[in-house]
Amino acid sequence: MSVGTATIAGQTRRPGRRQTCYFCKSKITRIDYKDTETLRKFLTEYGRITPRYANGNCAKCQRALARAVKLARFMALLPYVGAVNVED
Ligand SMILES: [Zn+2]
């Protein structure tokens, strides 16, 4: 066994791992629902919010992001669903 706590798939998480949360890293304290350019970074081409294991966000920011995206959708700034191939 190596240093750190064991996680799924035999990977280990070391204590001094670099921060990967986009919002914490760039010191964004409030996630703005009007900032669709930033929010779009965390959406798939189908308009889904990427999961935490894919985007590396911390739990706190991921919750704030989800709220911001949902509000932005309601305000029609972001799509509920996008890039659907109708031809198939
Ligand atoms: Zn964060």
C-alpha cells in the first residue's frame, strides 16, 4: 500500500494533491448564473452538467454550479437539452 487512503479502482488519493476545482482555483466565490461562458465549460454537448469525477470540482462548488446552471436554464440562458441529432 502507498501513502493516502485507498479509493475505488485501486487508486490512491494522496494528501497533498493539487486543487482541481475550477472555482476554488480561480478564487470565484459566487458562481454567476449569467456567466454562461463559464457555465458551458461544465456542460456536455447535450446540455447535461458534467459529474464531479469528470470535472474535478469540490462538492461545495459543484452544488453551487448545479444551482447556477438550473437557474440559467430557467432564464433561457442555457439549454435544457442541446445538440440532439434528429435525423436518426
Ligand atoms: Zn470548489
